[in-house]
Amino acid sequence: MTSAHRTTARVRYGETDQMGFAYHANYVAWFEIGRTERMRDGGLCYAEMERAGLALAVAELGVRYLRPAFYDEVLQIETRLVAATGVRLRFEYRILRAPGPGASPGAAEEVLCEGHTVLACLGRGGRPTRIPAPFDVQIAALAAADART
Amino acid sequence: MTSAHRTTARVRYGETDQMGFAYHANYVAWFEIGRTERMRDGGLCYAEMERAGLALAVAELGVRYLRPAFYDEVLQIETRLVAATGVRLRFEYRILRAPGPGASPGAAEEVLCEGHTVLACLGRGGRPTRIPAPFDVQIAALAAADART
Amino acid sequence: MTSAHRTTARVRYGETDQMGFAYHANYVAWFEIGRTERMRDGGLCYAEMERAGLALAVAELGVRYLRPAFYDEVLQIETRLVAATGVRLRFEYRILRAPGPGASPGAAEEVLCEGHTVLACLGRGGRPTRIPAPFDVQIAALAAADART
Amino acid sequence: MTSAHRTTARVRYGETDQMGFAYHANYVAWFEIGRTERMRDGGLCYAEMERAGLALAVAELGVRYLRPAFYDEVLQIETRLVAATGVRLRFEYRILRAPGPGASPGAAEEVLCEGHTVLACLGRGGRPTRIPAPFDVQIAALAAADART
């Protein structure tokens, strides 16, 4: 049992809104960072997929917002590739925050949000396409590794 | 049977991405425009709610992307308030595009995306709060009107 | 003497920041809306320029922020094409707000910001290119019209 | 002679536009990251300034775009505090890219853009305010350090 992949993002000033929270649409960009870095960590560079004439287009998005994120916080983005068929990938995400300065020792991280995206692989001309080699092998390895987390 | 509320948004250049489509996070902002104008159309100004010490925070978001939107298109945003309990509101959205210039006469609009948001009413200090008068009456009237669409 | 071209934009919730103002980067998007609509009003559709293999890339940007803009305000975007050489266009902008509800009769609009952009025309491959026919004629007509404002 | 402060930002997918470049408004957010990290590196946390009732509002912005930035590139953001009077701060920025994989050995970085912002210190109620202690001392130290770069 290993840990899920993590990367970080710091909340930018322009990502806040007048409620004093990070605006909810920005989590979508953080999910994108999460899956891009998850793929890179597994040897799969999304920019190279595009140079090979492929695109992963977001077909479905879901987010549950549990607690607000604040300006200048360093967020933890946890990403898992939970399903990969020939054409579609499903990633699941959690965004977490370290315990605050006043937290008791051993306090747990707070989960700020949970979400998922389903991505469809498009080939030239924008048609749904099975993910071709060598990307399919890399994707399968990622999914197998994430199944153990 | 009346029609659902509609408003429009034109796709901005900065809302496109290098895939040549409107970036998927922007739909979230369009949903926000949709519900703000739906409420305004029913006499309920969200900015006034905030001046009265209330906030509607997004607690849940779901989007299904069906077709891409392109730069400079004028999108139709269709919004329905489908549920209003004391604390939570559920809005449903469709984003549509008029038939293109080469479409056959009478061609239908294309649905680009469907989605929903659940909003929680927060009072001062960020606590969940029943929506107070006079906003509760306006919300109930909106929900009743939208139930007939 | 005619008036300068105007179009409007309403400040979106996601465009505010925790200072309670419209975040300063959003004015750049409003300038883009201003020049796009200025061009469209003169018969020149920027999307068509791109379909013809041209791009207008921003080479220079300047903004002076005078007063903050607030959520839900309808801003006036005033745009003038003040210089058009073969390759470069200079647009100047002002963003204004109507007098508030408590203003005295005949109160003037408030100028929130002034700015400019210089755009360079790029052809295929991204090389600087003289703006070709028929766009050059349309641009010249726009500049002549704006010189009278 | 020391080097100017640097931090990095990776170009996000949503920051690209259909021209295939990073959209020009995003440089404004990168400048903000640059000055926030410059201040943090000198012991000055902007979030703490806000908690103390102060705000640094952008009063002026200028950008010269020299070369495009592309998706997934790691950009270098170079920031200098070049002037600090009692109320106003002027920061200057350069955004650079490391030489590409095909570059000759010893090839220099490419400067993608140069810019500046002037920030005004606002106190409670939004009035221009001299930067108070202890922030004034930290700012003076930053300006002195940056004058040697």
C-alpha cells in the first residue's frame, strides 16, 4: 500500500473572490495540475501526447466543496487514475490543507474538496480515439500503480 | 408551460485554450452568470443578498461536456432553480448554441453542456443559515416559476 | 465630433478578489472585449481574421488604475483605434462607471481606468506581416472614424 | 553584485489560448507571484500585511511582450523592487525561459517579457497610507538589496 500521488499549488491572489475564499472554478485548474503532474511522475508528458496529435478533452467534471481554501495557502492536490478504458480516463482528486499553526500535535490534514474528471482521448479532427502506443502502456501502468494506493 | 430562463455570454479570446475550444473551467463562470441573471430576472439581486450579510457558496458542481464551444460564439445559458430547501439551492443549467450558418432550416440548437450546482446559504461568520425574508419568498417564487418550465 | 465606441461588461463574481475589488488582471480581458467589439462595429470580425491565417498578438500593454470596480457593476468600455501602421495597431481604452444611485443630477461618469495596447499582426508561422486586404482598408476606416472622436 | 530574485511558474493548460500561446493577461498573475515571493524571501508576507489592515493595490501596470510562452514551460520570473516611497512601490519584472533542448552549449536564456507595476498602500477604508512599521523597514531592506542586483 503506497500513498497517492501529490503535488502542490499555492492559492494566488487573483484566485480569491470577495467572499474571501478561493473562487470555486479554480479547483478545476488545480485538478488539471494534479493529473498533469500525476502523469508526468509516471513518465507520461501530456504536452508530448498533444505533439503526437492526441488530446485529452474533459467530458465530465464533479466537485464537492467541503471547506474553503484561503489566499496564500499551499494546497495538497492528491490524484488517482481510477479507470482507464481504451478511450476514457477517470481521475479522482482530493484537495487538502496541512493542519493550521494552532492545531494539536498529530492533527490530521483537512480535506477541502473531492472531485473527479472523465477525459476522452481525441485524435486528429477531434474524433474519439483509443489511446495508442506507447501512451496506452504508460496509462495502464499508472492505473495499476494507483490501484495500490 | 413556459420557457426556461435564458441569458447569453460570448466566448472571450482568453477563455479559449490551445485545443481551440473554450477551456472547460469557463463553463463554471457561465453557470454563475446564468443563476445570477435568473435570480435578477425574478427580482432577486445576489449583490443585495451579500450586502445583507448572506452568501451563497457553491457546495457541489457537476458538468457533462457534450460538444466544444468556440471563440466568439454567443452561447445561450439556460438556468432552472430546481430545488430550494431552507439552506440549499439546486440550479440546473444547459449551455446551447444556435444552429450554424450552414444548418438546414428549422435545425435545432445544439446542447454543448449540461450541469448543476448546489449552493449553501451562509450567514455572518460563514455558518449555514436558512435563507431569511424577504429572500426566502423570492426564492420560493423562482422555484415555483421554474417548476412550470 | 462623434462619440468613441462603447460596449459594456458586467463584473463577474469570479473577477473579484478578497480586497472586494475587481482583480486588476481582468481589465486586460475587458480591453480585449472593447477592441473586438470596436472592430466588429466597423465591419471587421477578428475571428474571420484568424480564419484567414492572421493573428493580432499583444505586443505592449499599459494600464493606469484610478478607482476600483465592484462586483455586478456594468462597466462602460470605451475604445479608440489611435494608430495603424502596416504591421501594428494601437488601441486606447477607458473604463467608466455610471454615476451611482446617490449621485447629484447630471453627475459625470467616473473613469475607473485608462489603458492602451499595441498589437502586432502575425501571419502563418507567427511572422510579423502587413495587414492584408481587405482588412487593411477596414482598419484604415476604423482609424479615420476614431480620429474624429 | 548579486542576482535578482527569481521564482518559477509553469504555464497551465487553461492559461493558453487558441493562438497556441500563453494568453497575455496571465503575465499579470505571474508578476503578482514574482513580487509576493520576492517579499516573502525578504521576510515580508503579504498575507500578514492584509491581516494588519493594509492592502497593496495595483495603480499602474506596463508590459512589453517579446516572445510567446508555451504550455507546460517552466518560466523564470525575475523581480526587483526598484523604488519605495512612503506610499508607493515600484516593482520591475522579467519573464525568461531556459534555452531549449536544441540550443547550443552556453546559450543564453530568452527574455519573454518585461514589465512593471506600481502599487499603492491602502489602509482601512481604502485610503492611501504610508506603509507603517514594521513593514516599512522590511520594504526598505528589500529595496536596498535589490539595488545591488
